[in-house]
Amino acid sequence: MSSTASASVPGTGEGPARVQNICVEQHTCFVTENNVNFRSGPGTSYPSLGQVHRGQGFDVVELSGDWFKGTLWGGPSNVWIHWAYLDM
């Protein structure tokens, strides 16, 4: 497993340099946008289990591609959020 993601956000010019500032495995991250879906698996083909908003804490335990698995503070565990919506 890698400790950083290696994707870019289309149209933003943000890629690996931006990702190095993001949360890594076994760290706490925070959601950076409102109405962010958290999913049952690492990808948009998995169903959304709900939404979270800016400032929500997320304890990361695993990385798969561009997706982080973890526990939402005061919420469900073993959910997945795309790296583009998380930061330290």
C-alpha cells in the first residue's frame, strides 16, 4: 500500500504535489467540501451511504487508489471518501 495518492483533479492543475499535503494512512483528515458522499467501497460504482460536510473529521485506516477508508467522527466506520475531498 502506498501512503499517498497519485491522481490529479481534472481542470485544477492539482496533482501529486497537492496530494502530498493530504492525509495519509492512519491519520486524521477533515472533509474540505459540503455534500461529500461517503461510500461502501473505493469508487463511484459503490453506493453512497450518505453525505458529510466541510470540517467533518475522518480517521483514515486504509488507502485504495484515490480513495481513503476510515471512520467518520460520530458516524459510521469502514466508509470510503475520495482523496480530493480530504485534507489534514
